[in-house]
Amino acid sequence: MRIMESFSDKIKMTMANMSPTQLAEYYSRWAENMGYEKEMNEGKFRASSIVADEMAACFPENRDQLQIMDIACGTGRVGTALAANGFTNIDGLDSSSGMLKVCMKTGHYNNLYEEYCGYNTLPIQDDAYDCLGVAGGIGGSHIPCSGIMEMIRIVKPGGLIIIAMRKEFEERVGKDIEDMDALISTVENKNMAELFERREVDKYFVDRDGILFKIRVK
């Protein structure tokens, strides 16, 4: 039996009040037989290349010396793109064991964590990474905006957090989770981090635009 007929159906389902455990199990089923890779190819869903390209632009030198974290790493597209640009120290985190199995096969990740990034404390030390990326993992029933607090904790002072999310998610998350802009203002007021770029990106998913956030940790 087919799980769903189209991505549109899938995204509606994932936003329908699924628990983190249910969502992880759903993505694991979707990952079977490369189902996710076939349906969410790079020509359709550009979040991974957007984040990887931004990271490469921010770090033009010494990429092999940087510690990188890919949150909601899924099947490992961000890591694959980063490896092609000379990044070698890449870790990944995702709550879906099925997605991580596919990710592991890329051979580009040093450590993979099967964890949910939300209100919990991750099993990662403070100030561990120079840069952290999130390609499409925030919104709906996925990572809550409050997960940024934990991201800030594991990124070094001066390090970057690069987030790409679907614009319509950013406009709708207020029903379920803290407003992204309000939360960023909060961390800025607490002198924890600063937003130094926020812009729309074209054709994030097919013909729908996305939003890119670049945050520097203090």
C-alpha cells in the first residue's frame, strides 16, 4: 500500500499534530527504497543546496578545519553538497532512524545522532560547532522554533546558524510554536545571538519561495 500519493498530501499529514515519535516513524517509512530521494529530488526541493551554498560562501577558506552540524540531516543531502566543497568534519542529527540509515551510506558524516531537536537537551557539548545548518527542518510538526535555543548552545561564539524554511511555514507556525522573528528578537535582547541576514529565496520548493535566516552566536 502506498503511504501517500504526493508531496502535497505528505506535508499536510506531517503538519496534522503528529508527535515527534510519529513524525520520525513516518519519515523512516518514506525513506524506504529511496522513496524520499525519488519524490524530493533536488530539482523540486532546494533547501539543502541553499544551505550548503550559503555555508560555502560564509567559509571560503580552511573548510577542512571547521566543525559542522547538519540538523534534520535527513538523507544527507547537505553533507554531500558540503563534502563536494571541501568540508570534511560534518556531523548530522535527525529523529528518523530510517533517514539516518540512508544518510550514513553517503559516507560524509563523522557522527550521526538519532535525536529530536526541540525542548530537550541534546547529548552534545557546548560550543562544539563552527556552523550549524537546518535545511527545511523547521515548521509544522517538525522542529519548533524554540529549538534554536539548543542550536545556539552547541555552536561556538562567533559561529553561524543557517536556516532555510518554507515561507508559508514561517507564516503559519504561530498556531503551534513561537514566532521565528519574535524568538530571534528574544535571543538578540539576551545578547545570545544576532540576526545578520534574513531574506527570501526563490523557488525553495518548486515555485514556492523560502526564507533564509543567518544568525551569529555571541
